[in-house]
Amino acid sequence: MKFSIVTIFPEMVEAYLGASILKRAIQKGLITVSVHNLRDFATDKHKTVDDYPYGGGVGMVMKPEPFFRITEGLWPVREERKILVPSPKGPLFDQEKALALSQDKTELVFLCGRYEAIDERVTEHLADEEISIGDYVLTGGELPALVIIDAVSRLIPGVLGDSRSSEEDSFSCGLLDYPHYTRPEDFRGIRVPDVLLSGNHREIAAWRKKRSLQLTMERRPALAERYASSPEDREIIERIKEEQQ
Ligand code: JFH
């Protein structure tokens, strides 16, 4: 899978890509991430990428021309790329979207803004999609681009390594994760639940499923509602509801 990031802070994204799982995925050739400095596509001698907003108001707006020049220069064929613009006003990114993007056959190009906004003609005439990673305001599109690349990459076969599967994740099954424990079995008098020490794998699976459902119903009722469950799951849900009374 090929990702590209356009930014005025290339060193910021390179730092994140140069460590841990994404670094290994890049070394293994499972993903490639190319980082481009938007300033290289500014046309004036000061390499200006921002300007004052028409109509007035606070902050600066990113000029359209550098974004158009880099896109037309590096990704000229529409069918071969998908241009994503991180923005707090985009539709929300979630695990379902991550899965869809991981199956996208085209290169994913992130145009990262800074300041107060990007000129609307970029989002309207250049971007395929605006995308938000959550309802809070960041200082630019770099973290959202990295968040999306991170979440998409770990769904690509081989990125997590053979022993770990993203299919077992919370969210991939639509529920929040169950509680995890490691050694020691008694930490300062706080014990690991007995069922996890029992060696009974059916009972362990049932306990985990129940705790996942419980937590999801408590914290994320909308997620629990959406969860398409079997008649067996329905029964667990009913039992949890009775226990909650
Ligand atoms: C970004 C920034 C917008 C405008 C009322 C609330 C926001 C500052 C480029 C994505 C998510 C981002 C994000 C992505 C790209 C950029 C800063 C944007 C406004 C009006 C102010 C610049 C922010 N999910 N959060 N943040 N900014 N205001």
C-alpha cells in the first residue's frame, strides 16, 4: 500500500514513521510512505504557503496554488490516487473506514493544512474526501494523517506479524475490548480473575465475550446497539441487563 503526505512539517511525520511497527512495515516493503514539503511547490521567492482570509477574520488560510501544483505534478491521474484532506469538519474516521481504505487499490495522498484553514477550492476541486479523526481541534493535518496511516496499515496482512491478528481486536468485532492481565497472578493482593487461570478455554472465551458486551453497553450504548449479535449473544445481553437492575 502506498501513502503520501504533503506537509510544511515533513520532519514531524518522518519522526513517527521512523519507529516501531510502521518502520518495520516500511522496511518489509508492505507499505511505502513518501513525505513531500509543500513549500517546494510555492512559486514566490519567500516560498509563501498562506495568506490573509478574504472577508476578514482571525488567522491565515493556506493558498490553493501549492496544493494544486504538487498534486498535478506528482499524482496527475485521478483514477490512480485518492486525495484525503484532514479537517475537523470532515466525516468521522472509524474502524469501518480504516478497513475500506486498507482495501483501496489506489495511492492515498494526504494534504495537510496548518493555520485556520485551507482555501475551500482545494477541498472542493482537488480532494476526494475530507476526513476528521474526532471532535476536537488540532493544530494541523499531520497527526490525523499519521493516525489514519497507522490504523490502515495494521489491517494490511503481515504488518502486525504472523502471531497477531487485527481481526481479534476490539472494534473489528464491533465491541470494546475485554480486560487483560499478565503476571503476576497476585499483584499487591489484587488477583487475576480465577477463570483466566482455569485453563478452560470455552469458559475463558465466554467470560471475555460477556465482559466485552458489558463494557460496551455501559460506555458505548450506540455501539452495542449496532452490534449484530447471534441468539447466544442476545441471551448474554439479556442476562447482563438483568444483572444491571
Ligand atoms: C487543522 C484549525 C480549523 C477553525 C471552529 C472550530 C475550528 C484551526 C489544518 C482534524 C481534526 C483537525 C485539523 C486538521 C487539519 C487542520 C487547525 C482548523 C479551525 C473553527 C481552526 C488546520 C485541524 N479531527 N481535528 N483537527 N487546522 N475552527
